[in-house]
Amino acid sequence: MTDVNAPPQGRTTVLHLVGSAVDTFHADLSRVYAADALDTLDDPARFRMIVASVDPHRTWRVAETMAGLDAAAPLPLSDAVAHIDTLGVDVILPQMFCLPGMTTYRALADLLGIPLLGNGSDLMALTADKARTRAVVAAAGVPVPTGRVLTGTGPTRSAPPLPAVVKPADSDNSVGVTLVRTPEEFDAAVTEASRFSSRVLVEDYVELGREVRCGVVVVDGEPVCLPLEEYAVDAATAPIRTREDKLRRSDDGELYLAAKTVDRAWIVPTDDPVTARVHDLALRAHAALGCRYYSLFDFRIDPEGTPWFLEAGLYCSYARGSVVTTMAAAAGIDARTLFDHGLRELERLTGTRLPRPDDHTDRSEEGTPS
């Protein structure tokens, strides 16, 4: 195995930021995507891959493979940052999905002066707040369900117009989300959502027609919409998507992506009338939020065919199982080509040129690229 401190010699050094400082669930989720990305992007002639992982105890380990993390020396944050600073990293690829991982830990790229291939910590902090995100895209003309934010707990609130969807204002993967149809269910739904956030978003329920996701990727500086992915929902039996619809554990405890089977998710034909409507709104949301590299948005389609914005999920691991990668594949863009688009956009945004295989300069003494 190549020494993690070896000179890059013309390869682009990519650091995968992995794990979770919050809990085992998010750490496992991160590792599922990161392992897939490392396998998908494996190209030793072009890339030198490094994994920097943080665990819920906020201990760091750095290695060249996921398997190598177990044998790597545990490091506190200060030592980990100092070590990463010596590795000649060209690009940081974020693979963390807990709230600090999507915000605070992405900001390490700014601290280190290393380009981040993904939306920055400031935008991720904005879109982690569903209520603030709704306000921004609504101002750009994107329809959003009527909603309000509650704070605190207790059975003192009157129920909103029903049915309504009650959810934590800043949690992902549908944790704490409840469809409320009767006043008697409302307080329990707020209490459940409050387990995951101090702020609870209550939205009018959009009667079900369909539920889709739209990805946008930036190619040569221009945002391009990808084919939609549609999810299995049913007005009677499954009117909203739950955590179990997205993530599950196998009998041996391994986390896996439940929404990746053909009976749970599928690509919408591009000539479907809903595609053009959603594409228009996705481009508006992408521009209004100031997204970079890529974006991803969830829409609810009512029985009349009107799309309603639900939330933004501005992440892409470049793994084959990643939603944006799946959509890109449907458009004829494989995962490695999609990654190349990201790298070229990074060069355009930063004004730097990443190392290539035909570069033979030894950069081991150049320090960390800016």
C-alpha cells in the first residue's frame, strides 16, 4: 500500500470527509456512501484518495481506505487538522450527513484553504433549516405549502387546518415526521418532532398525486436539470415517505438504502409533462439559494399536476447509490464523468488547475494548495 504521506506526482489528491460527530447512525450512513464513492471513483493513475474520519467521540483517523481506518492512530481535532495540512490535499469531498458534518465540518475546508467540492457550510446551514429554505425559494416564485414554525413543547397549541404534516425544522431522512389528520393527533406529533429539534415545522398537507426529486448539476458553468426520480407513495397506504422508506438495517445490523429498488424508486420519462414544470422550479430554487456544483430538491405533485417544493438536500457523494449520480446516469452521465464535471467547475470557481497524470512535478514540499 502506498504511504499516505507519499508525494502525489501528478495525481489529484482527494480527501473524503467521513463519519459523524453526533451518533452512530449518521456515522454508518456516511460510511455507506463514502465506501461506494471510493470504489466508484477508484483510479490510481488520476487520483490519490485519502479518508479522514471523525467518530461520535470526535476522535479522528486518517487512512487511504475505509478498512485502513481501524488501524490508523486516533487523533484529536488539532492534530488531525495539522496532519491533513501536510498531505497536499487538492480537493475535499464531504461525505458527512449529520448537521455538524454538513455545516461546521465543511467549514474546515475554509480553515485549511482547500477547495470543497460541494455546497459550502453557509449554504448547508441555510438549507438545513427547512423554514428558512422555504422562505428563500418562495421569494423566487417556487410554490411552497402554507406552513408555520412552533417552538417549545406542551399540549397548549390549537391544531392547524388539517390534514397537516408535522416535522422537525432541521432534521433529515424523515425522522420525526407525522401526517396529522385529526386534532387529537396533533400534540403527539409535535412532541415527536420536538425530540429531534427545538423548532417544529407544520405544513399544510398537499394531497397526493406523486412525489419526485430533481437534481441539477453545473456543467461548464451552466446548471443542467437531470431526469426526475419518482418515489413509491400511495394516497391510502403510504401518503408520505417515512424514515423506513429511505434507510433500513439488515438482520446483521448493516445500514442500507431502502429506496434504491425498482419498486421503491424509478426514473421519470423526460417527456412526462411534470418534468418540465419541476425543472423550471428546480432551476429557480438552485439560483435563489446560490447553489454550487449541484443541487437536489424534493417536490410533491398534487392531483392537478402542480409541483410544491418540500425541501432541499444539497449533497452528492459521487457514489453510484447517490441520488444525483443515479439521475445523471439516466441522462447518460456516468459517475466518473459527473465527478469530472465537478472538478472542472471547481477549477473554474477557484481559478486553479488541478494536477493531472501528465504532470510529473513533485509537490511534496509545496505545502497545501490554496
